[in-house]
Amino acid sequence: MPILSYDLIEDRGQAPQPSIWSAAAQIFLSNAAKKSLGIKFQLDHDDLDSFEIAYLNVEGVPVSLQRYQEEPDGIYTLQVDAEKIGQIRRRKVSTFVHSLLVTSWKLSPSEIVWTNKELDHPESYSVLLR
């Protein structure tokens, strides 16, 4: 699998705004891993809670890492623009996520809490986009 390059988007105003963020995986990132990957989180909030978030551009695909205040330390949800992965990368979402987490970021299987395989079947969620 190819190593994917990414850029951190530090200015929230420049962050991508896909039509739908799809939760693709939940991962454990230690402070050392965040530092070695160069990922810096911003504090934000929504109507429900405060959270940390980092926006990335992974070879043209919008990606975010988010951790709500109530979630365990180090556990982040990886959200992707699943439609963009199909359009730009011409591959399954699970392949893209695996390339990012395992090949590029060198996460071990124990650091990947879960992955969303349903995103490989757009017919199962495309009805939500209409």
C-alpha cells in the first residue's frame, strides 16, 4: 500500500467542509504519536460538548481527527469525506484508511479501536445524501 502524504490545516477557516463527515475509524494516539505525526489539535465546541479537532488534507481528501471531552484520553475518531475518496483516489474507504493509519502513520492493530467497513458500500448510505 502506498504511503499517503498529508498537510495539517491549522486555520479553521481554511478547513474543508464536506457535505457529510463519515466516521471511518476510532484510534488511540499517544502524545508522542501526535508529536511525531505533527498533528496539532484545536479546541472547539458544538451544542453538546467541547472537543479537540485537527483538520488534514490527505492527498486531496478532507480528513479530521476529533475527540470529545467526555471520551477517554487518546481516543480519536477519524472522519473522512467518503465521497471524495471514491472520486479522487478511486479506491475503497477501508483501503484509504488502512493506508493512512497503518502504512503512513505506522499505527499498530492495537491502536485501531474500530473501522467502519460500511463506508465501502456507498449504496448503503447514499440515500442520506439525497
